[in-house]
Amino acid sequence: MAEQRPTAFFIGDDLALDFLNSVAAPWGQEIEWLANGSDLVAWLEQAHAVPASVVAQFREDTDFRTLDSVASQARQLREWFRAFVSDHAGKPLDPAVLNELAPINQLLGRDESYRQIAPASPSDVEATEGDRHGTLRWQRRRHWRTPEALLLPITEAMGDLVCHKDFTFVRRCGNCTLWFYDLSKSHARRWCSMAVCGNRAKAAAHRARVRKRLRAAQT
Ligand SMILES: [Zn+2]
């Protein structure tokens, strides 16, 4: 039941991979966090993928059937991207994959994003220390004319993963279906999280060692 559903996983260190993780079976039974339109809006809000004011506007103004249909498109997009990631994770992307990425370019071709001059936040100013013009900055915004626009931040995150990140470090948990971007210094991350799979895998390895020792003792 939806009420008993745990909160969604945001362990991917990458929005596009977190999006893949919006369906998962960390405890055996599959959990879907994008079952309908209100799920999709809630997930986008938790992921900070869409501004809170936009989320509130869609919640108020859009009928649930329309949002459900966008959620259905989101699930299709997710499973298409899962197949792409499964095929290419673990090695640098070959430029020949561009053909496969046509759905991303197609969706982003509808984007209505634009830039505005905005005041820089204190952290921006720090980042551009020594630059006399550091008090103003470019800000990217988007017209949200249709509910389908909700798919654009996710699609953009997929493009970011493909263009800005190294697919060598895109990994799947050694114990479940969750994906993550391995940012660890030694690039040796193996688990979605210690709490969900790391401890479980360690306990299983420990049990296996104990069994082996017992067997050795009996022979
Ligand atoms: Zn896991």
C-alpha cells in the first residue's frame, strides 16, 4: 500500500540515476515510486528537480488524469534509459551511441528554457572571488506551459550524465538493482548504501565463512 511505502531512494549521486532508482526491490518486493501523477510530482519535489512553486502550481491546476499520463511517459522514459545505462555502464561512452540517444534530443527540442540576470548568492560570490562582477549571475529558467514539461529536468539530467560524466563510474549495486555514480576517491563503491545492502552482503559473507569453517571442522 502506498501509505506503507518507504521514502524514495536518492543514493545515486546523480539525478538521472536516482530517477532509475524510482522503482526498486531493495527488500525483495518491487516498490514503484512513480505509480501515478501525484507520485511523479512528489518525486520531482523530493529530488529538487522542479521548483517548489512550479510543483504547487501543477498540483493545483492539473487534473489527475493528465498528470497520470505524464507519469506513464516518465516510466517509459525511465525504462528506456535503464536499458541504455545497463548496456553502457562501466566503460567510457563511444560517440557512436549518439543514435541511441535520439529520444533525449527529441524531448529537449521542446524545451522552453531561457536565461535571466539574477543576484548572485553568497556562495556564487565566493566562487568568483576576485571577479568584480561577481554580484550578478546568469540564471536558467523554464516556461512550464504543459505538464509534459515536468519530464524535461529529468531528460536534461540524462543528457548531463551522458555529456558531463564518465560512464566508467556508473555502477549498479552489487546486491540489488539500484544504480549510482561512484564518486568515491578510490572508485571502489560497491553498494547502494551500507544500510540497505552493504551490511547485508557483509553478514552473508560472514555466514558463508562460518559455514565453511564448520564444514572444515567436521571433515
Ligand atoms: Zn543495493
